[in-house]
Amino acid sequence: MELDLAMRKRRMFREFDGRPVSREDVDKLLWAAGRAQQGRPGVRHLIVVDDPALIKTAVQVLPGFVITVDPALIIVHCSDLGAVEVDNVAGDGISRIDTGAALAHLGLMARQLDLGTCTITSWSEAAVRELFDIPEHVRPDATVVIGYPIEKPRVPNARGAHFRPAIHHNSFHTPYEVQS
């Protein structure tokens, strides 16, 4: 799949058909996340969750997991705060930017593999830490549920269908006119 097509097809999926994701495809997703920018080596940690009982528990106890069918896979992206200067606001911000880049790469690879993803961050850090046995010096940044989308997913509402940012030119008060 061409990159621009993967970008057009990328969206949040909340309905999956329950099929497992192959180990080969999981490895491709992890490779894609690992290819994203990283401000410092050793910061990024990914937890691959494929235990059906653990996934079911996550869906039940983490409030952001409004999923109609249990996904086949969850990847938890974490940052090792011991490897980044957390008292330095820039260091903390960089690790969060790097998390977003890793999840964008993962999401595009998922679409190439005909998988759907839904990034979820509306949960209690303590609950995620407990559920996935994450040590104190490692911060859980985001969870991504992954699976094969159902055949005909619900169409997103018109407001959410087009993610067009407000674009400015040289200053906030001058609009930028996109040519294409």
C-alpha cells in the first residue's frame, strides 16, 4: 500500500472481528514503531499484550477502552524516565513527542497490514502500571489496541471525518492557503 493511501485509510477503529494477529505482523508493527524518531536511546519500551485474559481485563478496567469486541493485541508504549532528564521539561516533552511518532509509524504499518488501531490514553496511570507490571521509573504513555476491523465499521461523524488543522502563514493571524 502506498503511504498516501495508508494515510487516507488510517483512522481509529473500535470494532474488531476477533481474529488473532500473526507473530510476523506483530514483528512488523514493532519494527515500524522502532523506526520512529527517538531523542535518546533506551527511552522507548513497548509491551506486547496478546494474552486474551489480560486483554479482556484491560478492556474492563481501563475507561478509555470503549471497544465493542476484544482486540487481538494491545501495545503499551512506555518511556524510561531514568534514561531521560525528567526534571528537564524539554526532555520530558521530547519523550512524549517520540511516543507520538512511534504510534504514527505503528498506525501506518497497521493499515498496510489491513489492521486497525485505536490509541487510548484516557486511563489511570496507576491502573496501567499495575495491570502490566510497569516499574516506577517507567511512564506508560499510551496504549494501542490492534486487530482486524469488522467488515463494515461505523462511519465516523462528519466533524471527525476530516482532520484539517487551522494553518497559518508566518504569523498566527495570517491564514495559509493550501493549493491542493
